[in-house]
Amino acid sequence: MCGLQSFPPCTGALPYLLNGFLLLLLQKEVLGCPAVCQLCTGRQVTCRNLGLSSIPRNFPKTSLKILSLAFNNITELQPEVLKPLVSLTHLQVNYNPWNCSCKMLGLLNWLASSPISVKIHCQNPLSMRGRPLRYIRWTQFANCSSPTASPEAACHLDLTWIGILSSFLVVILFL
């Protein structure tokens, strides 16, 4: 015919394929990776385009350098999720419908002190649609009443406590 040879069917391949699949699942478990994510090498976790509305919590804490959560339905991100990831150098969270509300102030504060740059463009509220989160000032977040909502408020709170404690110490020392 055309020089093509037919090979006999490989009847013993199924157990090997199943073993390979199980090894991939176990690798994610051993590395401490979210089962929902497509790729996990310990240094890189990719959870792109999965329709996630929340962020999985079980990432490799000490070895993860690249985390991709792009093209999902994530609307907010708390810095508590990122703080344990001490080796993180790249965070890809673009193309998510970010809700730039008071809940994002913690992330904005964390990003201000982090070497990691991220592309977060606000989807909501409409007044902020399309604007990069990093260029939004604290004062532009309407109706945020948390005592530590901004660095200025946190600093004021810290100075208040320092004043109270130092007054207390002065009273104790001079009595």
C-alpha cells in the first residue's frame, strides 16, 4: 500500500496510562497543590481559565515562584492568601472581573510593600471600571470604615497605642 505498516494493538498500555495518571494526581497531593489546577511543579502552579470564583488555599508555601490565576471569575483577593507564599515572584491574575471595593484595600496595602507587580483592572464598581488597581488612591474607595483600611489610618492607630502605652509607662516609673 502506501508504505504504512499496521501495528498490533497494544493491549498492555492501559495499566501504564492509569499509573501515569495516578502519579500526576499524587504529585499534586505530595507537592501541596490544589487538585483543580492544571499544572503544578512545586515552583509553578497554573490555575488559568477554570472559571474559579475563589482562590484555592493549598499552595506549596516555600517553593512556589509563579502562580497563575488569570482568566477566571475571581473578584477579590485577600493578602492572607499570598503572605505565606514567601518565594512568590510572579502573580498572574489578569482578566478576572475584579470588584475594587473596600475588601481590596488589604491587597492594595500588601502590593504597596511587595516587589510583586500584578495587573488588576477593576470591573466594578462602574466608577472604577477599567482602571488599574495600583493607580487608585485610598481616598477613592467610597464608604470604607475599617480602622486599618488605609496606611494613614493604620499609622494613626499605631501612634495612638504608642501614646497610651508611653503615658502608662511614665505613670508607673514616676510613682
